[in-house]
Amino acid sequence: MGYPHPSHPKETVLLSKHFGDPEARGYAGWVKRGGYEGLRKALGMTREAIVEEVKASGLRGRGGAGFPTGLKWSFMPKEVVKPHYLVCNADESEPGTFKDREIMRWTPHALIEGCAIAAYAIGAQRCYIYIRGEFTEPWAVMSAAVEEALVNGALGDDVFGSGTRIEMVLHRGAGAYICGEETAMMNSIEGKRGNPRIKPPFPAVAGLFGMPTTINNVETLAAVPHVLTRGAAWYKSLCLGNPKSTGTKLVSVCGHIQRPGNYEVTMGTPIRDILYDMCGGPPPGRTFKAVIPGGSSVPIMTIAEAESALFDYEGVVEKGSMLGSAGMIVMDDSTDMVYQIWRLARFYAHESCAQCTQCREGTAWTTKVLERILAGKGKQEDYQLLLDLSENMTGKTICVLSDSCAAPVVSGIQKFRPEFEAYIAGSREPALAAV
């Protein structure tokens, strides 16, 4: 659902404005709502001018990294002497995150248009959209929309009579979380095992099939047409005080909260407003305890930290976490934090591609130590063991999956140590059978 911040007019709801509107799924309905105006405008501009416009807008990657989109595009070679590729990351597998699938379900042509603009800007004639295998409805909707776009000239050998060729290929994933990492995704598209690649070389130099490649997230690309149609200055004005975090952002809210769902907010909105005004606060008789603000791979925030944070990249970092994919997992005072941290660790241990020793062994041992604590067999030295494991897992692997496992463990011990102590002291009933 769309939910504008009260300090901005309703039209600042951009990405979710047509969620729930079946007519917006079709080509004619999308054009009726202003669709493909951005692509038509882009085709009359130089590639460099498009990149500069996106740079000036301040649009940053919405998949988790928050890297400036226009700057990323500028890394691609200026001369197209060999094939360039655009890859759209639609493998939304981060626990707590469910926004990209809604874009594909309700406004598929917004994504197609954004992909086409980006492809033209980086000199790519082919775009791959890598869709999570479990997304059966988004896959069907996107497949139909790509066919429609091709029939109506928005894709193909001569896009809108401009002489520009843009081909779009939908590639279905097979349920591997690690394939959401950009280089593992490229390996998967190439038919290889989905293991991350060592960088350098970076994708803009040697990416998909060894060619210059740019990878962007669904939400990022869906925002691009708005930048082109209404201008970088207008888009940059959509912020509540922080010029480094501009535009609107979809936030997926789930957990112990009265109105879970997708909300679109202006960057800089207080998280307190999201939790209480938009989402209705905790269940009756409960109080909030903790929030994971950016999908399961970022440090846990106490409710005091969350309530005093602004919802933008810098605001969340200031409170010791990261905005990430903006999958907000909310936990109330009934939550067993040790148990939930174990569940997260177990997820990452299961999803590790096992390429790096620190990740393969570290995630598995972290899970085993937490299981021991939950079974009432924990020891005082387990705190240091978990912290040592986390230290060896952070910043020492090819990708950041092991870092993602370490983040909730370290933040959990720092902020909710009494709950660990209760299990180790035997004052809390074991949550798991003895291991």
C-alpha cells in the first residue's frame, strides 16, 4: 500500500501509487497513467546526459547497498566496443523484505521502462531480469508485460522508432539466497554454480559473460522514469532534511505490529511515525522491544534506538544499524531474542555457498553455540566464542553473507545480554532440546 508522509502532497507517492489497480498492469493502462514518457524522453537525450540527470537526483541503490545509481552507471565504458549488459536483481530473498515483488505484480511496465532507460544509458542492448524462482505470480505478470512492450515498440530492434535496440530476457532463479549477491547472480545466469566472484575485476569492467555489466535492484530501476519525467531537482527535493538521502522509499514492515505491509515514505521520515502512525503500533497489551530495520542482515536496534532514528541511510547508521533493503522486522516484549538470533544464524548457515572457510565454518559453529545456549548447556566463555567467531566472519570473505550472520549476533549480545545470561545461568527454561 502507498502511504505518503503528511508533510508532502499525495503525488509524492510514486512507486506504490497504482498498487492494487489491475488496469495498471497492462501496457495501455500504464500509458494512460503516464507510462513510457520517461523512456521516450531518454531516447532523445545523450547517454551521458541521462547518467548526469540520475546522478543529480541523488537516487541511491534500493537493494541494500545504497550506492549512488548514476555514479554506478558512469563506471561503464563510454565507448561500446563490445556488448554491454544490464542485470536487474529481482531475486528478493532477504528475510523481512517483500517490496520488489509488489512492483512486479502491480506495475510491471514501471520496471520494464526503468530497465530500458538504464540499458540505453549504459550502452546495453540486452537486459536480464533475474526473478526469484518462488515468485510465480510476478513471473507470469512480468512475462506478459514484456510481450506487450515488445508488441507496442517499447522493446525490440527499434524502440519507439529511435533506432535503439533493447532486448529483455527474464531469467528464473532456483531459490538460492546467495544468488541475490550480484556476482553470484551473474554466475547463475551463465549457468554456473551461484558462487560470488572475487573483485576486482568489477562488473563494469568484466561482468556477465566477461563483458561490461551494471546490476541494479527492482525498486531502483522503477524509480528512474520518475527522475526523467519530472527532473532531478524535483526528485532531490523529496527528502526531509538530508540531501544525501533523496526520493521516496518502499519499506516492508512485518512482525509484531498491527498493520504489517508495504509503505512508501519520503526519505527522512521518523521511524517512530512508521511504527505507530502508519502501522498502528504493537499488538494490544504489548510494547515494542527491538527492530531490525533493513532486512535480517543488519544489526538489531533496540526500540529506543529505532524510535529516535530517521528513516534514511545516514539516520539509521547513526543509530548503529543500516537501512539495507528496508525490510523492517518488528519484535515486541514477548520475543525471545536469543531464539530469534539463532533462527537468523541458522538461515545464513543454510544459505552459505560454502566457498569461504570463514563463512562455511563460522555460520555453522555460530548456530551450534546458540543451540547449546538455548538448550541450557551454555557456558560463560560462549560469549567470547561467539564474538570471536563473528570477528573472523566479518570483512574476510568474498561476499558479505557471513557478515550478515555476525551482525545480529554481535548486536544481540551487546543489547540483550541479560537474555543470554538467563539461559546460561539456568534461570530460563530451555527453548530447545539438549544438543
